[in-house]
Amino acid sequence: MKRNTGLRPESMGSEIIRTEGLSKYYGDGEALVKSVDQVSLSIRKGEITAIVGKSGSGKTTLLHMMGGLEPPTKGRVLLDGSPLYEMNDSRRTKFRRERIGFIFQKFQLIPDMTIR
């Protein structure tokens, strides 16, 4: 697979995030839903990455797992080489607070207030 980063290879940084066989399943038996199934990817510093797909295809679930908000059913997430889900909850929370930024789809603003 060729990457189109818009950057010369010598300007690319080190790997900042990697997923290995990342999966999130809900339910079981005939009701099993594979929201994310066996996603392996690597993103390097300086790379611009877009995750695209139809509504309901698992994009948000994938991003939540990559950011430490939702544990995977199976697979691993490594951030700067640190296995995110091998950390205990308090260490993962501290890591997330110091190293990851989120902009949520629905950011729960107070509907009756505006900024002027």
C-alpha cells in the first residue's frame, strides 16, 4: 500500500499510533454486531489521515478505541509504543489527559446559551 501524505519520506516522523487487529463486537450469537472488525493501521507523526465510511460503519467506535475511551473486544492500540489498554484505568486517564485531544461529534453545549 502506498501512502499519499503530501510529505517527502525524509520529513515523516516516527510512528505515533498503531492498532493491531482492533475489533469491537456487541451482542452474541445471531445478534452479534461487528462494529469494528480486525483493523490494523499505523499513523506516523506529520501524516494526515482521514477515516471515512457510511453512517454506522464504526468510524466513531474506532476513534474512541484509538483514543482510550472505549476498550476493544480484542486487539491492541499502541500510542508512542505504549499499549493503551494494558494500562490501568487511572494511568490510562492520565495518559489521555496529557497526550490526546478530543473534539466530539456531539459536544453537549448548553442550548440556551450563546457567545456574543
